[in-house]
Amino acid sequence: LHVAAVLHEAEHAKAWGVEFSKPTIDINRLREFKNSVVTKLTGGLGQLSKQRKITYIRGRATLVNSNTVSVHGEKGDQKLSFDNIILATGSRPAMIPGLPPSQRIMDSSGALELRDVPKSLLVIGGGYIGLELGTVYAALGSKVTVVEMLPQILTGADRDLVNPLAKRLEKMFSAILLNTKVVEIKEAGDGIKVRLEGPNLASPEQTFDKVLISVGRKPNSDIPGLENTRVTKTSKGFIEVDLQRRTKDPVIYAIGDIAGEPMLAHKASREGRVAVEAILGKKTTFEPLAIPAVVFTDPEIAWCGLTETEAQAKNIPVKVAKFPWAASGRAVTLDRTEGLTKLIVDPETERVLGVGICGPNAGEMISEGVLGVEMQAVAEDIALSIHPHPTLSETVMEAAESLHGVSTHIYRPVKK
């Protein structure tokens, strides 16, 4: 995604009087760089494990009972007994049933391998995974078509945050087909032929070089031997846990994607800390007021706490304070004025309940929103916190100021 952003910015620079020759992409070197990053990060975790004197065993585990696990690994079979165990088996990409076996059909893991850059790519699913990977392949030269069965991309995110991204993707992608579903997929000699159903389809049958399935993820909760314990699962396959991440079996804990939504790495890390503290007898619970979500497209979209969409669905009364980036000096210098920063505020106390941002570096900026929500700040706390000028971060301050119509850079008096 960073490489994709560099390519877009190089193209965008023409508007500023800086023109580069058309970039050439060495997919092999790009793949090598990606793999080196993964190796460095996983290797770093290995070093941290050694420094903390953690015994690392590579193998496949089966729960024998609530106190024993057998491991089939590199050094043969062994049994380990434990006082407590934390299950952290993650998730896998969900797949559409009945797909034909084909090298041309990828899930998100396969797409990240970057085997090649197809001339045409169909992305099934308009969630964050499909849009992020679609952005990558479009930047690398693929003609990308997105099919989403719902009436909007990024369902659940606020529309005013998604709209700037949608407009940009409409130019970047060949097509975004909403209210459309794939009813048939079959391999043809020259690609994958799909049949679509939806409104305003010029061609119900289309052929693509490759297809990316991005319809969500499923928890890896089918752990061998789990039936030998008292652990229970929800109808969606998540392992049931309490506020300490303890399962119905008191010595077994579960964290991360198998422990429920949202399926995000930073949520899993905090759950791991809570589980270990609970095992050590500390008073701890996993009760965050705000878990940040970031869509790493261009522009980025980030939000935390209560969204406007969620407030409307649950009939929660809120005030919404917005600051458009068209009024941001820093956004103007970046030539990226399509963004927006918004605060979701309690109408009585003016406590900040949620924050949403769309624009470059939204993922970096949302942490201030998380802190504000977790510390139960009121809008005035943020408005009176001096932010540096000119920066994108000051849009958070000005959004808070706009609640009372006193934002410096937009004239929007409060209606009396």
C-alpha cells in the first residue's frame, strides 16, 4: 500500500509542476522487499521470545484435556502439561463454497504473495480487505473491478467518511458494482468467467485474468481436542470468553480473532495482556471504550468509539461536529482537500463518544481520538488543547471548536 501511494503521488505531482517518467515496476524486487519486511518483523519477535526466556515449540497441537496438550512437531511428539493455556489461533480468509479449483482464484493471503500482476482482476467483496488489495493491484497496473452485494462499500463506516474514498476509487478502478452478486464462477481457457446479477449491468458475463475473494474472515476455532474441554463457541464459531478472556473452562483463555470481533491485531495484543494479567491474579478486564479501525486505502479512513451510523441504528442521541479538510492549510499544501474530521459528542455532557477521520495519515491521527474517548474528554478539552499549525492533526481541534461555531478556519455559526 505504501508503494501504491508512492506511485499515485508521483502521478499527482504533475499538478505541482514536477513530472517523472512513467515508473517501471519490478514485481520480483517488490515481492522480495515485502518478504524481507515480514522476515524482519517475525525474526524480531523470535529475538524478543529468547530475551524473555520463552520456550518456542513449532508443531501442531491437540488438546488432550483441560491440563494437557500433545504436540506433533519438528522434534517428534511430546506432551505438555499446563496450569493455564491461552488459545490464539487467529483466523483465515472466508471462501465462497463451490468454487472451481483454480490458480486464478485467490484469497487475501494468496494476493499478498504477489505472484504476478494480472491484466484484469475481479475483487468479490467491498470491505476493507478487498479495497486495500484492489488499490495495490490497480496501482501496479491491473484493471480492477469490485463487486459488492450491498448498496455501499465499507458497510458500517459512516458515509461521509467513505464518500471521498469512493470518488477516488471510481477513478482508480475500472468499475465498482454495488447491489451486485456473483452467481457463477467457472474457469475458461483464457481466464475466469463470472456471471453477475445486479442493476445496470452492461455485461452480465465477464472474464477476468484473476479473481480475489475477500468476503471476510473465519475464526480458526476448530482446534483439535477442543471437545475434550469445557470450552464453548458461539453460532458464528467464536470461542466464548468473559471480560478476562477466560473461557467456560476456567484454566483456558482465548484471545484475538477467535475471541470475537473486531478481528484486529491491536485488539488481540491488548487481550493477550489482559489474559496474562488475569492468570497472574491481577484485577483486570478487557473493556475498551474505543478500538481504532483503519482502512489503509488512499485516502485512509479511521474511526474509534461510537460512529454516527451506529448511533442512528441504536437511536442514541448525539451531536456531530465536523471540520472539512478544504479549510485545512496543511491539506491545501498537500493538494488533498477531500478529507474530513468529525467528532461524535453526547448532546448533554459534550463528552466525546467517537471520532472519525478520512484523509492521508488518518490512521496515525486516530490515536488522539482513542485517547479522548478513553479519558472521557469533553469537546472543550480537545478544543483548548493547542495543536501545531499547519498540520492535519489540528483538524481534530477545529472539529471540536466547530461544535460551538468558533473554529478559526471555517465560518459556521451555531444555530440558536
